[in-house]
Amino acid sequence: MKLPNRGALIAGVVLTVATAAGIAVGSTGMRHFDPALTGYAIGALMAAFAVGWRFAVWAQRPPSRMYFRRGIELFFRRACGPQHAEKRTAPAMAVPHGAGTLGYALARNFVAQDFIRRRGGYRWIMHLCLSGGCTLAFAITFPLVFGWIHFESFADNAEMYRVAAFGVNVDSFSVHSFKAFMMFNLLNISAILVLAGLAMAGWRRFTDPGERATQSFAEDIVPLLLILAVTATGLALTVSYKFLAGHGHGIWAVVHMVSVVALLLYIPFGKLFHMFQRTCSLCVSRYKKVGAAGPRAHCRRCGGDFASQMHVDDLKTVLDELGFNYRFAGAQGEVHYQDICPACRRGLLALNQGRSIGR
Ligand code: HEM
């Protein structure tokens, strides 16, 4: 029998225990935990386990492990000259500032979402609506579900509300103020943002010939349907209490909870897991910046500069770990396929094919 992945199980358990401890401590010993939201809390705990487990499995794979290892090493490395290089495990090079820092990579990847802006303005706006709306909704609902934040009216004035965070009073406002309007409608605003993103994503999936040829129902349509279910049932709650005197609120509350839990459990196993995988892109951008400033690899065939030496060396290590041997005998000793630039690899392919048919 195959043993379960121990590291991944530990990661899942640690994240679940940390979330449970966060709920217990943040809700001041469950005093501010709303029992009506228990279903959401259980869903969040199960999702925490699944995210921890899935992330560890992915981070253990040789390519992602290499990027994380190097990324962490390079982010924590102090900028210093090559004279100290022999003390470090990473290759010698001066470390660039500014564009190579963690803050810059976070701003570019997570706030500006540059990776998708480069693929087109339409996709950029679509993604900003979806990720911005979902992040806003998650940032509001998780602290409420976990009992970290709660609202209560004043004992002597039902028109005044008090906001407590982690058991400490942090704010108060009148129910007639603009602040109250925003507080009570932020989820509706996030739902409208998400709906705009969903409409743009749906339109693209129906009309873009490239997407239609390559998309699959499970990978590309299911996540949109799940987000739509959460958003539509959330808005149904608002419609119920604002326009239908609360009619049907009970049933929509249950359906919203079920759709939220389904979405949370889908996240680690489908396309939406990319929001956690993007952490690796922080390492990749640092890796590229440091690599660009360091020693370069020159093609063994044409002599051209085609990549950083660190990248080529790391690729060789990863290929060895994956069990691929790309070494072959050259005229001047052993050559690794990674020592040949991409243009020459394509050229060699054509030359070898020609040779095999006698040309
Ligand atoms: C795409 C993300 C989401 C959107 C767009 C969304 C939208 C909404 C909306 C519009 C409402 C009604 C707001 C109101 O009552 O004024 C709502 C209610 C609620 N949402 Fe969501 N939601 C999302 C995700 C979540 C998540 C992740 C959780 C839990 C962790 C959650 C928990 C709740 C709860 C507890 C309520 C109140 C339910 C009730 O009144 O019984 N939502 N949501």
C-alpha cells in the first residue's frame, strides 16, 4: 500500500489547527462566534486542510521546490559583491535593488496583476473584477465567520452600532451614516464587481475561438459556475430582505452556505488554486532579476548568451531529480542539452531529422 505524503499531511493539519486556533482566540474564546455560521466555519477548516495538503504536494515537486528554494535564498540574501559569494549556496552575483525586491514583486503580481495585463486589456479588467470582488468578499466574510469582527447596537440607542475586532471596540457609527451604508453594502458592491468579471469571462469563453478550442468544462467553466452560484445566492439574500420583507431568506441562507463551502473545497483542486501558486511567481521574478545581473550561460554550439548560468545549472539539477538524462557525447567532451540555446536546439532537430533520412 502506498503511504500518504507525510509532509503534505503535516502541512494540512498545521493549517487546519492554525485556522481553528485563529477562530478560538480571535473570537475571544468563542464568545463572539455566531453559531448560525458554524457550517461556514467547518467548510473553512476543511478547505484549510485541503489547501495546506495540496500546496505542499505541489511545492515538493522538483521544479517548484527549486524555485521556492532559490527564491527564499535570493530574497533573504543581502546585496553584496561577488567577493563574498563563496560563502553562499547560490551562484555569485551582485543583487539588484528596486525591481528585484519582494515589495515590488508583490505589487506587480498581486496588486497590478501585470502577468495578465500583458495578455490584453480585456482580460486584465475581467481578472481585476473577479479577483478584486472575490478578495473583498473574502476579506469581509472570513473575519465575520471566524468571530474576529462583530457588530452590536448600543444598549440605549438602537440607531448606533459598535464595531469590535478581536473583542476590542474599534469604532462606532450611526445606522443613518454613509459609513453604515458602505459597511452594510460592501458585500453587495463586491458581488456586482464579481458579476461584471463573470459576464466578461463568460463572453470570452463563448466567443474567443482560441478559448473555445482549448477550454474544458471541468477546468474552465466549473469555477465560473461556482463563483456565479455564490454571488447569485448572496444577492438573493439582499433581494429577500430589501424587497421581499425577508421572504425566502432562510432557504437562500442555506443555499449560499452550501455554494460557499463547495467553492472553498473546489479551490485547492481546480483552476482557482492558481491564487496560491502565484506565490511562486514572486520567487520567479526575483530569480530572473538576480539571474540577469549574474554570470551568463553561452551556447555550446553558437556561443550566444541565452540564459543565466544559475538557471541552466538549476535546470540540469531538476532534470536529474526527475530522472531525465540529457547528457550526450560531443566533439569536445560531454555536453548537456541545457547547454545548447533554444534556437540551436531547433536547428539540431532539423539537422538530425535530415541526417536520419539521408540528407
Ligand atoms: C465571491 C465571493 C462572495 C460573494 C460575491 C458574496 C456575496 C454575498 C452577498 C451579496 C451577501 C448578502 C449581503 C447582505 O446580507 O447584505 C452575502 C451574505 C453572506 N455571505 Fe457571502 N459572498 C461571497 C463569499 C462568501 C464567503 C467566502 C463566505 C464565508 C466564508 C460568505 C459568507 C456569507 C455570510 C455568512 C453571509 C450572510 C448570510 C446570512 O445572512 O445568512 N460569503 N454574501
